[in-house]
Amino acid sequence: MTNTQNVTELQPRMTREQLINAARIAAIYLPVASAQLMNELANRLDITSVALCEAMAQRKDLSDQNATLRDDVVSWAKECDRLEERHTKTPTNVHSLEAQRELRELPPVVFAQKNEAVL
């Protein structure tokens, strides 16, 4: 980027890496105080993006674990119903209904969306 280069020549939509690199290159042509500020902004954007990506990955893992645990609860309740039916010779689904009711009473969990933006 030169001093005469027009700002409109920048891409209208840049990736995070392109934006960080452009900010660092632009800092070369700025006064010292502004250059330091531009570099600091680029560094913080980079660090924040990495932290956000890590948090999103952890959120997805926890969401998957939560879904697995909920499925396990329902499976165990069905197994309890099956054992009770075998023992008493009377069909029952009381454990399954109770498990479903208790799972509904748990606070809602926001599941990761398949179309989340990748940073």
C-alpha cells in the first residue's frame, strides 16, 4: 500500500487474515502513534478470533456431549421399563415418561448450528 493508493481499492469483504495483514501493512505508512494503535488493533483482532474459534469448538463438543447424555438417560429409562415389564408381566412406560418430563424441566441448551460462520 502506497501513500497514493486509494482506500477504495481495498476489497469490500476481506477474510480475517486479509484484514489483519492489511492493517499491519497500512501501519507502516502511518505516523508512529497511529501505527502502534493499528498494530495493537490487528493483534487484538487476531487473538480474539482465535479465542472465539476455540470457544465455538468447545461449545460444539459440549453440545454433542449433552445430546449423548440425554440419549443415554432415555435409553436407561427404556431399559428400566423393559426390566420392570419382564418382572411384573405388565407393560409400563413410567420410567420413560418420567425421564422425558425431567429432561424437559432442565434449562434449555442452545445447540450448535450447522451453518455457524467459520472464523
